[in-house]
Amino acid sequence: MPVEDRPRLAALDWMRGLAMILMTVDHASGAFNAGRLFTDSALFWEPGTPLPPDQFFTRWITHICAPTFVFLAGAALALSAEKRLSAGTPAGVVDRQIVGRGLLIAALDPLLISPIWNPGGVLLQVLYAIGLGLVCMAVLRRLGQRWLLGIGVGLLVFGDALAGFALTLPPGAPRMAGGLLISGGFFGRLIAGYPLLPWLAMMMLGWSFGRFLLSRHPQGAARAAPARVLVLWGMTGLAVFLATRGLNGYGNMLVPRDDGSLVQWLHVSKYPPSLSFAGLELGLMAICLAGFFRLAARTTSWPGSKLLLVLGQTALFFYVLHIPLLELGARALGLWHARGLAATYVATVVTVALLYPLCVLYRTYKAGRPGGWTRYL
């Protein structure tokens, strides 16, 4: 089947939509929850800090979101780039479109998100990582699937060593460059929460999976092949997690287990992402995505499928709306950082309910203008 005739893969949209809802839980907690935990970082974790299970697991269930967004951004890029090339679009034009969209997405962090979450400063979060990752992929995609898969795995495996090197750089421009690329960190009014290289590694893995999807015929028994590959990847990732947390040394990015409790096993470094974090979250994502592929092989209509589909297909639009809605809403109600988990989950439901109709309208508008400005958002 020609690439331009392939149906959109519902499983990818469902997975992205699920991540959007879980992400909303985390950001609702950041706006309303006075007890929110934010200890999942090599930059500011202090051994012995209490980790109340209810607060911990509310934060932990959202860890899957960023790896999912970045991985699926890579997969979507592989699929969309091949579609445009197969339709006759020159490679140079495809590159310019990728770079243009990447720069726009990266600019949203300092221009839109930073004034809300870091007034007077610059906060580089997941949009920075995704956007610059796309810019890099405009060039790196020419390396081929196996090279990108190998480089991506290598960057994750040696992430601890690279972060340690970045932290030894002299203060000033070298240390900032290391923070932006590898370790993250605080640089005056600039906060680098998502260093480029480890998240680019996850995008490379996603690109490799997208290329794998392009090699499979979307009909019949072959539709089960992505699920089988994803289960294998998922089990491998979980094995890496168990090994690194079990040995409690390299791969934990200075956030070792304090004891053998479940909370301590799951308390891994997201900032920057440790090997144990990447193995756990990419492993869980792969297994969940495999389930969605198997479900899509049987039916595309089940309770909740439309909600996940719409949110998955309008993810960036939802993202840029939900943060100001939550933050401004919490302040207007006098509840900013003043309530607990009940308010967090109520705010999540309300936010999704309010934005869902807007996402439906935007999706319809975007579908009618495939070559318009909406292709960048």
C-alpha cells in the first residue's frame, strides 16, 4: 500500500491522548496541590526526604508522559516525512518544514510557558526538547534506522557518564552548554529542565519504530507485528530498570534507593532522565502501546476511544491551552497551591471537559486546511 494511502494509526493517537490526560493530572497538581512532590531529580533530591505514597504515586503515574510525547514525536516524524517524500515533496522542502515546526515548538517554552511557570525567567521544558529534537532530526534522519536506534540507545546507556562530565565543566558558557545539552540545571534566570541529548535519544528510538511501521503492511496478521516488537522492547526496558535499581549504582543519576520499598524502587531521576527512568517509562509505554495496537486490530470504537483519539490528534493545541487554564483558574479561585489531591483530580476532569469541545473544533478546522498554519500546531 502506498504510504500516502495508509490509514492513520489509532494506537499512536490513543497512547498520546492517554499521556495528555495523565499530564493534566500533574499540571493540575502543580496548580492546586499544596503537598505536591517534586523530588525526582538528581539536581535537588536529598536522601531521606519523606515520600508520602498518595502524593508520590500521583506524581509517578505522570512520568510516562514526557517519554511518550518524545517517542511518538519521533515515530510521527518518520511517518509524516515519508508520506511527504512519497507524494513528491523535495527533501529540502521537507527539511525546512521540519525545522520550521521544530523551532516554533521550541519557542513556545520561553515565550508562552515561561511567563506562567517562571515569571521573569526562562524555563526550558518538554517543548524545548521536542522542538530542538525535530530540528536535529531534519539532519539525523539521513543516518538510517539502525544508526539512529544505536545512537539513541547509546546516549541513554551512557547518560550518567555524560551528565557527570557536564557537571565538571567550568562555570559560565561551558557549564550552561553542558546543562542545555546533557545535564540540565539552574543558570541564573534560565532553568534547563529538559536537556536536549537524552530526550533526543528517545526521539531517535521513536523514529526507528516509525520506520519499522512503514515496513509493515497495515492489513491482516501483519498488524500484530508492531505489538510483538513493542512487548519485546518493553520487557527489555523493564529488565534494564530492574537491573539498574537492583544494583543501585550506575544508571540511577545520583538518586539511589534508600531502602527496598516499592516507592524507593520507583523513585528515579527524571531531571535529567536516568537510565533507570528511561528503562522503566519507555518499557511501560511500549507495553501499553502494544495493548493499543492489539485493541486497534479488533476495533477502533470502545468507551473512551474518541476522547483519547481527539486529544491525541490535537496534543499541542491542548497543551498550550491547559497550562494557562489551570494556573489562572487556580489563582482566580484563590486555590493556588492551597488544596490537595481531591482538588487535583477535580481540576483534571474539569480541564479535560472544558477543552475537549475546543479540541474537536480545532481538529475539524485543521482537517479542512491541511496545508495551512495549523500544520505547525
